Amino acid sequence: MQGLMMDYQLTLLPMLERARRLYPKKEIVTKAGPSLERSNYGELADRVGRLANALARLGVKRGDRVATFAWNNLRHHELYFAAPCMGAVLHPINLRLPGDQIVYIVNHAEDQVLFVDPTLLPAVEKLAPHLKTVKAYVVMGDQLPQTTLTPVYSYEELLRAEQPDYAWPALGENDAAAMCYTSGTTGNPKGVVYSHRAIYLHSMGLAMADSFGLVERDVFMPVVPMFHVLAWGTPFVCTMLGAKVVYPGPHLQPRDLAELIQAERITVTAGVPTLWLGLLALLEKERYDISSLRGMIVGGAAAPRSMIEAYQQKFNVPVIHAWGMTEMTPLGTISRLKSYQTSLPEEQQFAFRAKQGTPNMGVELRGVDETGREVPWDGKTIGEMQVRGPWIAREYYRDERSPLSFTADGWFRTGDVITVDSEGFIQIVDRTKDLVKSGGEWISTQEIENAIMGHPKVAEAAVIAVAHPKWQERPLACVVPKPDYKDSLTKQELYDYLRPRFDKMYLPDDILFIEAVPKTSVGKFDKKVLRAQYKDYALPTG
Ligand code: ADP
């Protein structure tokens, strides 16, 4: 027997429509210089219609790629809906990538129109001669500034010339809505194309109370850039719910974030750990009222346990640890305690919360050993994490490398090595390429660096593998002391701190004090750069 339900396609337009009808007064705020620009979902819906008309006038058709080169702001949010709802494909570009990689991805995606923030014009002007498919540039401001780009239009002038009504096409849920490219890989970035259905289901997934758990009452601040996996899907879920959004624009210094949290009474925010480590250092010195925060979602790289503890104990702010990937729209797992775990001793609660957590509804996950068998849930045996689900890519966009990452039976190989404990909580041991292979044993660099970051005098730490004549590889720790301890922190102190926590073989062979850990284009520790820098580092012998 067949079901008797409507054939209702899961597309993005109903999210926008719902916000327009139910939440026209709810605000979308953008920090622009010293001031805050305020709009709302009523205006958003109107402007998205005008923008779609403008895109059509620029010649954008179904399936065409519309690129953005922009920070987190209202106009970017408008593009998040105008392009996909008219059947085009939104393509936010990671503006921190090296120029040659940006050129590669624009040409590979065959972007037709490129939207650029006025402050980012010089970068795009430099690249423009190499962009082969871009037919029009739009500067995301009030008026057209002086520029060498051509043909070029002003965003607001385009919108003023159009009507808010747009004849939205009936799209299929498997039509492409957006695309992003991965960073941090060797070789050219790989493209991932998201369907309307994937984003729709992912948004419902994020809204689940045991997931991000966002609600209409929330005031959400996406610190994660809108070019980093669609700001982790948060502009969509906020629109779907009618939740107020506060965009920091290019203002991402700890002080900017603290001021915004205080002034707008932010309830939930999200970003990579390096940002929150920076904010923590500020909050430990200066007073800000961040009591409105009920959740700080941290992902993209491992959240150090010491940071989770500090926010909880000093500021009563729950850090919620999550794991995801560009290939996964991006949410995979989230660390929320189960009901009966909340009565565990605090120490054990933090141990669970520092793991990457359990798979979100919608994500199936397994750890697989070298023989292809699923590893037991014993919290010890390591395996490669593989996933599948409705918001996980099945291949890379026009890329020969796809077969390396997708199994014949339909799973995505994440390249992360994990353990799974008896409660189903995963722990990322390392990215495969970061593991230290020491005399037939694998050493987790994440585990050591997280422990070092627990030392009260340490700001940041990254551990890398360095070649070793006897053991093949050994760990080297690169440590950034907090400014007050720059001249006083010693290796000896750190070894004394690590010795009770690790077996001798896991201790780094040497500890170097450095100025700062290099960061990737999305703000993660860039261990590739460190590895290259210390490739020939002579570890002490004996
Ligand atoms: P990029 O490759 O550009 O960094 P992604 O943001 O897609 O792109 O990176 C995904 C990878 O980031 C994951 O495979 C994993 O190694 C790492 N990662 C993401 N979240 C976490 C986390 N909570 N803990 C540890 N590693 C994480």
C-alpha cells in the first residue's frame, strides 16, 4: 500500500514565507562600523523579492551560480534566499583563501555574478582579470564606489529599481540551492553542492532541542563566517524560526563580540574555538555582562576541555561542542548530556562534554577499522569515521577525487579517526593526517594539545609530528604562553604538568615557545604550516 500524503517538496521558499507572515517585526541586525543597522524579516522578504528580480535582470537563470565575497551581514542573508529560491545556486566564497585558490573555485564553479562587500573591493579587483565566467559584479552598498570592476552595479540601486513581487518557480527538493568549497586540504579545494532538501532537513535537525535547540525567542549571533559551510546553516534555521539574528560584519575581535553579546543580549552564538579562546582571555581581564548567553556552540576544531570548564565555572555559559564538515551541511554530532548523565560527578560530565558527542538525528555514523569492520563502542578502539544521511554529500562537484572519499556502499569517509564509547559519544582522536605515527603506535596530537591548553599559563598549543630516526615520527609541541607569562613559562613546568596525565611515550619530545599558532582561512590551527616550518627540526636525543 502507498502513503496518501501530499507530494510536498522540501525547498527554502516556505522558510522565507513563514518569516514574512509570522515574524515581520523580528529583527536582523548588522554591525557596520561603530553603528548597528536594523532591519527585520518583513523587510527581508520584500528585499529578497527585489533582489531576485534584479538577478533575473542581470541574466541569472535556473542553475546559474551566484557568488558572494562578503562578511556576515544583512545583504548576505538576502542573497542566501534570493538565489536559491529563484532556482540559482548560492556560492559563498571563502575570502581568506589565497588568491590562486579563489580564482580556481570561481572558475571551477563557473560563477556568473559576483557580489562583493565594498571593503573587499581591492581583493576582487586584483583577481577579476583571472575570473573567466563572471558576467557582472555587484557591490553590496548604497552607492557605487570607484572601481575597476566591469560591468559593475550597486546593490541598493539595483533593489530600488525593482518590485518586491517575484514569480517564484516551483522547484524540486533535489535541485541545487548552494555550494561551498572545503579549505585546508592539500591540492585544490573541493566543491560540495547542497540541495534544497538537504538544507531544509538540516535546518529542522539544527532546531531540535537536543541539537542546537534554537527557538523563536533566541537572539542568535553567527560568528562563524557565512562562507564557512553557510555559517553552519544558521541563517536558514533562524529565518525558519523567526529568531532575531545579530551579524558582527567584519568586526570579529574579542572586544567587538563581548560588546555585541552585552548590548544585544545574545542568547546563542557559534564559531570555532580560537575565537572563544580569545574572548575568554578578554573576559578574564575585563568585565562584560554576558549573562544572556545560554549556549555557545563550538565546532570546526576540538574545543579544549579547559575552555569548556572555564566558561561554565567562571561565567555560567554552557559551551556546546559539535562536530561537522563542509561535506555534511555541516552538522554531524553534538555533545549534549543524556538525562542520567547530569547526575554524574562534575568531572565526568566535563569529560563527556569535551567529546564531540552523539550523532544528530539524520546522521548515521560508524568507526571502521582497517579490515572494514565497525569498531566496538568501547571508548578505546580507533577507527575511521564514516557517515551517511540526507544532508551528506554523495560526491564532490566535478572532481576526480570523489572515489577516494566515498565508499561503494554509500558512506562518506570523513578522514577523521575516532573512538566511540558505550554511550555512543564519539571522540575525534585526530585527523588522519595529523596523527603521529610513533614506532607502530598512533599518538593523538589533539589530546596532547588540549591537555597543554589546560595549563593556566598557556593561551594556545598545537602538536605536530616531526620525523624521528628511530621511531619514524615523534610529537613536537608548539606553545603560545598567555601574555603575562611570556617570559616566565618554562618547559619544565609544562612537562611536570603533563607527566601525571600521559604515559611517557605520549609526551612530546620537545616543547617550543612560539608567538602565535598559524590559523587557517576559517580560523582553525593550521598545522600544515607548522609541519612545513619544523620539517627538519632536530628533536633532542637521549
Ligand atoms: P576545512 O577542511 O576547510 O577545515 P571543514 O570545516 O569542513 O573544512 O573541516 C572539517 C574538519 O574539521 C573535520 O573533518 C574535523 O577534522 C575538524 N573538526 C570539525 N569539528 C571538530 C570538532 N568539534 N573537534 C575536532 N575536530 C573537528
